[in-house]
Amino acid sequence: MKKIIPSTSELIKKHNNYIAKFKNDKNFEKAHAKALKTLKHERLVHLIVTIAVTVFCLTFFALYLFFAIFMLLVTFIILVILTLAYYIYYFKLENTVIKWEKIEYDKTKKK
């Protein structure tokens, strides 16, 4: 049987619904810690990818300035669009991690 891995957006939606419904459940802390760990890993991977794409983008811009080849400019523009998309996605991941960490902190503080 094939195990289907949910996308990050699905994980966030599913866990946010779980938080809203079962915040006071006895198994909440364990499930929340697992989801938070998964999201932190995803955030780290996307940080590395975002930095790499940004470096490539700046490299192609520098190459275009040096050689003035039109295809370098086209590649740079495509990478700028990709970079912006990665920054938007990373922003979403970062804010979700901060929100979930606050929930975890509040839960442990109440004990």
C-alpha cells in the first residue's frame, strides 16, 4: 500500500483545524510537537533553497551586466519571479512556525 505524504499547505490546514477543535485534548501536545517538528524541517529546507535561488538570481544578473547577453537577462527575470515566490512561501512557513511555537509555549507555561 502506498503512503501518500500530504503537502505542507495540507499539513498546515489540517493541523490548524486540529488546534481549533482539540486544543485541550490530552494527546494534543504530542501531536502538536510532531507537526511543529515537521514544519520546522520544511522551513529549514525552504530556507536553504531560497538562499540558493537568490544566489543564482544575483549571479545571472552579474553575468548579464558583464556580458550583456539577452538570454542571461531572461534567465535573471525568471529567477526573480521564482525568488519572489519562494520568499512569499517562506514568509508563510515562518509565520506559521512562530504561531505554533507560541501555542506550544503557552501550553507548557500553563503546566
